[in-house]
Amino acid sequence: MAQSGETRRPEAVRGEPWLLLIHQIPPKPDYLRVKIGRRLQRVGAVAIKNSVYVLPRNAETQEDFQWIVREIREGGGDALIAEAALVEGLSDAEIRGLFAAARDEDYAALLRDGKSLLRAAGARKSRSAVQRRQREQEAAKLRRRFDAITAIDFFGAPKRALVHDLLNDLQRRLAPVEQGAGANASRSGTGSFRSRIWVTRRDVHVDRIASAWLIRRFIDPEARFRFVNPDGYRHRRGELRLDMFEAEFTHVGDACTFETLSARFVSDDVAVREIGEIVHDVDCKDGKFQREEAPGLRRMIAGLAAAHAADEARLERGAALFDDLYAAFASASGESA
């Protein structure tokens, strides 16, 4: 306690917490510095000083830094991790700006490649089945790159939305002829989407459980689901793939598969849109919508998966769950459930 006549020094205002990785890497071997530099880039860290890197503090980023520290020490160097709140020098806003600039560089490269592919997809000479297949594979690679960037885009860099829109345009440009009616398809799933076999990966969880419910309720009431090991799966004519590599319906940009399906078939349903936001927050773990229901749904899906090993059983139990959730939102919005 300050004595009489003394002036109390004001406490520094603490900003948001950051994790700092401070390292010393030996000059030899040469590859170690390059290797660690690439590892730091992959986890999204940015440099604020020579040999000082920063990440926002959470359990996942701390684990990322811990693995890098281990690699540095195994290579003969030394490193430590510190939790820090900035007081002077760089501000929190300036550090967030560094993250945004780094991710925008990544997005800019993706935009260039995406625009090039979009032009190629629109060219008449690229409309053969073989060329369309090549374009679809290239588009899938772009989506995987986008997912990798958004995973370390901690603060939502400005160019993220541009890439998201571009990938949506690309998906529409490359949509197979049989999906052409999708934009105007009714909730009953008429035309080429009725009585289909929908293929997805084994061990379904929230996005695929919710998507199966959406398909059977609004798109294809007679849908049959086949659960496969993606490593040994070979696409059969007439099958529709769901939430897997090169699938007809999967993640697009930062949208989960449920959102992709609902935007295409049930875009006018407020209750479905509400459920889509919750499913997104659980599946993508990016807190985009900050839905308070997400932790509860996450726990319920975890319990459902623990209680039922069979994928079809998970879909049946999940259907009841999402029917009730839909009824709650439909009632609140005044729609018919």
C-alpha cells in the first residue's frame, strides 16, 4: 500500500493474451532453419521480432508451438513459449494487422489461381468430359487450400470473402448437367435427386448426420445412404457423394456441407438456416455465428456417436434430434413444422 505523500503508479492496461515462441536455431544444419520457418508458416504464426513469433492464445495454438519447440530442440537449438500481453511497442490491433496481411497474401495467390481456373472452366474448349473432370480436380485442390488458409485465418482477413465468392462461382460453373435443376428444385427433391444413393465416409458426425436429415426431409425422401472407406471407394454411376473428396455436395469455402445443401435446395427456410449456423459452429469450430446452442449440440452428437457405432443408427437418432430442433425454430419463426 502506498505511504502518505507517495504517488501510486497506474497499472498498465493489459491487452488480449498472446503466445510467443522465442527460439535460437544453430547455423548448421542449414535445413533446420528452413524447416522450422515452414512449420511456423503452416500454423499461421507471424514474426514480431527476429526469432520471436506470435499466435493468439488457445489450446490448439499452444499445442502447435509445443510441437515446434520439440523439433527445434531435437535439431540442437533451443526455444521457449511465453504468454504475453502487450503494454508498449506493438498494439494488439497492429498484431492483428500482421495476421491479416499474412493471410491476405495467401488469399491473393488463391484468387489468382481461382480466376485462372474460372476462365478455363468457361472456355468452350474445356467442356469435354475429360477436361471437366480435370477442372473439378483443380477446383477441389483450391477448396482444400482455402480450408487450410481459413484454419489459420484467426481474425478474418479482408480477402477471405472474395475467395469464398469466387469458389462458389467456380462450383456453379463446374456443376454437372444433372445438377442443373438444383437451383430451382423444390423441397420434395424432384427430378434427378429422387431415390438416389448418397455415399459418404464411415463414422458420421454432426455435419453428415445433419445433412442426411436435410436430404431425407427436404430433398430426397427415399434417399439411401452408403458408408464407405474413402481410400478404397470407387465412384459408381448414379451415386451422389456427400462430404468427401470430389463430392457433388461438400464444403464450399467456409460453408459446411449442410450449408451447401440448404443454400441450394432450402434457401428460403428460416428454421433450416438457424440449424445451419449451429451445425457450422460445431463442425467448422471457427465460431463464425457464435451460436449459444453449439456446445449443447456438440455434446449431444458426441453422446449419440458413443452410443451407436453403426452409421445408419446414428442417422436415425440424429433425424429425431434435428426434427425436434427444426420444430423449435419453425415454431419460433411462425413457419409450419
